[in-house]
Amino acid sequence: MLLLSLHRTLIPRTLSARAFSVSRCLRADEKSKSPRVKWFYATDIPIRKPAWFEYKKEKDPEKFIPFSENDSERLEKAFRKFNGKDNKNDSTQSRSVDVNEDRLFKVDLEKFELSPVFWDGPVFEVRRGTWFYKDGIPLSRKLAQEIEDGYQKKKHLLRGRDSEKDNWKLVREYKQKVQRFNDKSAVQNNEEAADDSDYEDIVDLGDGSLVLYCTDCDAVIFREDMKTKFNLEVLRNLGPTPASLLSVQKLQRGFTDDLTDTILDSLPSNPLPEVGEIFQKEVTKVLDPTSTKPEMLSDDTQNRQEKNEIESDYDHNLSQNDAEREVDHLILCVHGIGQVLGSKYESINFTHSVNVMRNTMRSVYESEEEYHTMAYGDKGSSERKRNNRIQVLPISWRHKIDFHPKKALEEVDDEGENRLPALSEINVDGVKPLRNLVGDVALDILLYYDQKYVDQIFKTVTEELNRVYSLYMEKNPNFKGKVHIMGHSLGSCIAFDILASQPEDLDKNNIDTSKHLKFDVENLFCVGSPVGMFKLLGRKNIVPRSAKHSDSVEDLVSPKCKRLYNIFHPCDPVGYRMEPLIKSRFAKFKPESVSFAVRGFDRHVKGLAKWSNDIQERIVQASSWLTGTKEAPPQAITASEANDENALGQILTSLISNKDTKKPEKDSKKQEKEKSKAPVKDLKPEDLELLLKANSRGRVDYCLPMGVFDISLVSAISAHVSYFEDQDTAGFIMKETLSVNEEAPKLKKVIYY
């Protein structure tokens, strides 16, 4: 039997908030004669997607989240202005409003759509919330307007109805009637039909549904076959109460703050797995003989992915100052290989990766005073602890290249059939999982060796860099800062070669935007880059632009940027060095070590080193006392050693070394003398001068720190694809970006192999 649900799980605080909401709604209505408006946008079902998704909308969205208070007020103000009598036919009136974090999205007020500003992405429905379901979801624009029109016609009948009566007392009084209502709501038998007088406060929606207005703030929607005298009595009395009435949808007129509590609490913080986990899964499948077919994402899974991204990647409650923060540095990120995997896995999405990097930079920035000083100096500012003054935007190109491993080329023969098959159609049956992985990941590198696709890639990336830059300047006309490019994997090769093709003197007002950049590049960050390998295979040297004397030298390449960085993880099998391509003798130098981005972890590693020194000393003292021999205490592990790639290995090796093996005194002194010769030397003036021309920091190759416990083979598998999620990468790029005005060093020490 269906019984009355009294919502006993609701705590008193929620009920009191709800009662307060009703009274507040009434007070607001008495003042303004209109409901309090709140703007929302869908996150689960897009209206449409970019063409390459081949997407077709099959149902309406069900999940909506609110815009920030500031954005909602701006949208409402623009909406009223756009729909004013004087502006309805004004074609020059702006019909869009930039919204959300850093104004990365825009709302079309004519179509009620939300879309990204700087990249191609899904387009979602926007709703101007005036009437709401009990779970806080706003009604669709058409339905809300019909119900509001009906309210305006019926509101004179609602005077005197008490919205703040004791709802729970009513529920108890009507308990038996509610049971009867719920038992008979599906099939009405022998109930007295309502007459015309019972319809005074009811509006027919014309689709088999009726709306009954209970109070100035509450209404219910129910089926037309439920319109009996008994049911209408129950609905009028219990419509605004917590009583659960089957086949009845309860509505609220006007927004109240409690409606968003459950919505915002349900938003995920980081629901998607890390990219490294995805590639580990792929490699595991390669070893699984039962795995033969690639997994393709369904539309529902892709929609869920986009929902998670839009809900977790952005801050949804920004103030106006946070949303309109000052920016001094624009970093444009060019993706590398493996974007085709986006059709199989939720996390392989470059926009999401860039969002993760932007958020990682922000969290690292907020945790360290050092970065605050870099961004603001001694200047006090309300933004000092929140705004790193850096914007990061994606440059996506793979979807515009007309080659897909699962699709045939758009070339037909004389009979109208595809002239060439798809790559997947020429695979042999053996080791299919491995072939699928190679096709999805390594194919992009193979395309880079075919002149047709190289030309396509260069043209596409150059045009996209110019488009995003121009659009950013249009949206931010006061931006006078620096522009940087970050390229990951193959993306670094593309960015490097594009910059190498830029002429020295170029009129920015008269250029071919498919070949030349509209802007000067301050820093080029090559991350996980195979540039060194490609240039070695091409028998080319890398020369700083300021050291290049002629454009006709075919065996030299010189990217047009002020500072060149080559950043790699020690486990990355795709990352190669660049400095030996500048001068072969630079191969003797170890790459510059990158410090941990967050000091707390750095201190933890050094603490482990100090702990190992204490243990060593006590073991030596104990063994000397037992054996009666004297031995020099071990050399302490220094802070620089703790930062080295093998910190854990040094600690463990020191702990297990055999200290009670007595060595000849002469050999011992010889070893101590050799050990005292640290392989650290000053760069020769001519070498430092050459490296300073490539990078005013005096180095090009930078090696990220390996975590103390990051010693497994798994790290080698995932290192290449995890840079955007890595704190140390984000911290280093942020540090170097903020320090562009620092003076070049006059001396530079390097560690030799």
C-alpha cells in the first residue's frame, strides 16, 4: 500500500529555512510584483556539439546549476535591456554576455544558450528561473511563461490564503485523506467530479496537465484525470506542505537561496580519473589476450563526461572582482598526441587538461607566498593571495586534420566508393589491442612525417593561435602583457617549428595569418618534448634567434622566442634534451633540476634525508663501540642531494651500506679526496653567453623532480601524459612566467655527469 511520506528525514533547520523562503518570497513579491529571478544552465544534455562528435540530442536536460550571483544579476540586467521596448529591433545591441570563471563562456540571450568563448565545445541550454520544481530545477522557458501568465490571471483569487500556516499540523490532520489521495490518484473511482466553480484557481496547460495556484509562491501540476472535488481540496490545502502527493509536481514561484543548497553540494570536485590512469589501463589491455575490440564512448557517456567537466573544472561562485581579474600573462597550450582517445575515454580531453593545469596553478599559487611576491612585488592588493595574473587557454587542432584511424578518407573512385580504407580496416588480427593503442596514440607522430598532413597541421595550429589571441584581445582590450606558448609532446614540435619559420622582421598589420603569428612569443615551454630527437634525425642544430646570422643555413633551426624551455620528467620515454643540439659538449651537463612546487613536500623530502643521516651516525657509533674501531662519520646528505632524482635511493643505500669493512688508510684518504671533488663547475663565459641567448635564465633543459616513492615502472608509463596534472610542472611554468623581468645571471654553475 502506498502510504503518506512525512519526510521525517528532513532536519528542522531545512524545514525552518523552507518556511522562511515562502515568507521571503511573499515580501519580495509585495515590493516588486515579480518573482525573484535566478539564471541557470544545463550540464548533462547539450543542445549540440561540434560537428566531429556526430551528436544528435535525444532528450531534454535534467541537471541544472545556477550562475554566480554576480553573473545572474548581469544576465538579468542585460535581458531586460535587450527585451526593452527601445531595444527589441536594435541590431547593434549586444545579445551575448560573457560569464563564469574568467569569462570563459558566453550566454546568447536570444537563443538562451551557453557556449565556450575561446574553443569549440558543447552548447548547453540556459534557463531564466522564475518558477522552480521542489528540487531547485527551473522550469523551461515556455512552461514557466505559461504558468506565470496563468498566475497573473488568477492571483486575485489567492488573497487571504495563508502561506505560513503550520504545515506539519495540516499533514497530521489530513493523514487519512492523503492516504486516500495517493491510493486513488492512479485510478479515480466513484469520486464526485468537480464543477465549474472548482476551476477558478486552475489553469489548463493544454497537454493533459493542470496547474492549481495554492498561494502567491506555490502551485502544483497534476493530471487532468485527477480533477475531482476531493483531490482539489487536498491539493489546495497540502500543495505547499511537505506531504508527498503521488503524480503531483510541486512548484515554487521565485528563487530562494535554499533551493541551491543541494545543487551546489552535489557538484563533483574531480570526478574524472587522471590521464596517467587511462594509459595504464590501455597498456594493461595490451597484455590481455581477450581484449580485441576498442571501446567507444556512447553519447550518454560523453554527455556524462561533459557534465563532470563543466561542473568540476570551474569555480561557480566567483565575485565580480575574481571573475574580472587582471591578467599579465597569456599562455596558449598546444596539445600533442593521443587526442583521438577522447572517443574512448572521458579524461582524454585537452580542454579538461588545460582546465586542470589552470586550477593546479591557482592552488599552488595560493599555498606559497613566494609566488605572491613574484606576481605583485611589495605592492599590496586585495587579489594578491588569489590572482596569479596568468591565463591559460587550449589550442586544439587534431579534430581539424582529415585523418581518423576509424574512418576512411573522403576520396572516392570512379564507382563512387571509398578509394582508400580506414587504418582500422587494414589491421591484422594479431595483437589488436596493441595496434589499437598505436593507432590512437602514435598515429599523430606518423602524420607529422607526411608533407600533406604537416602542411595541414601548421596551417591549422597557426590559424588557431591567431584566432584565440585576437579574440582574447577583443575581449580584453586593456591587456598589455606577455604571450607564451606551451607545447606538449608533438604539440611542442609543432610550436617549435612554427616559431622557427617566423621571419625576423614582420609587419603585424599585414601578415598571412595561416603562416605568421600576430604576436611575439616571450617563453616557449616544450613539455615532454621529442624535439631533440627529431632535430638530431634531421641533422639540425638548434641556434638561439639572436645568435643566428643567416636565414639560408639549412642545418640550423632557431625558434623566434625570447626564452626557450625544455621540461621533462626523468621517467618520460618521449622527452629528449635540447642543449646538446646547441653545442654537443653541453651533453656533459646535467639538466637543471626543478624544485618541488609546494614547500611542504620539499621539506618532507629533506627531513627524510636528515633522518637517514641520524640513523647512519648512530649505526656507525654503535658498530665502532662494538668493534673498537674508529671510522669517520658518513658525509651528510645535503639539501641539493635530497632534491636529486634518486633521493630515496640515496637514503636506502646509505642505510644499508657496510660500514664495518675496514679499508686501508691510504685507499680511504684517496677516496675521500676524490669524493671532495664535487662535479659542480662554473659555466665557461662563452658557453654561458650562448645559453643566455637561448634563455636568459642560463639553461634550456629542466628536469622535474621524481617523487620519493615514484620509483615503479608505472611512472614510466604515465609520466608522458601527466604533465597537466602535475604540481611541479604547473609551479615551474608559473614561476618562470612571473619572473620574465629578472636580470640574467653573470655566473652559472652546472653539474657534470
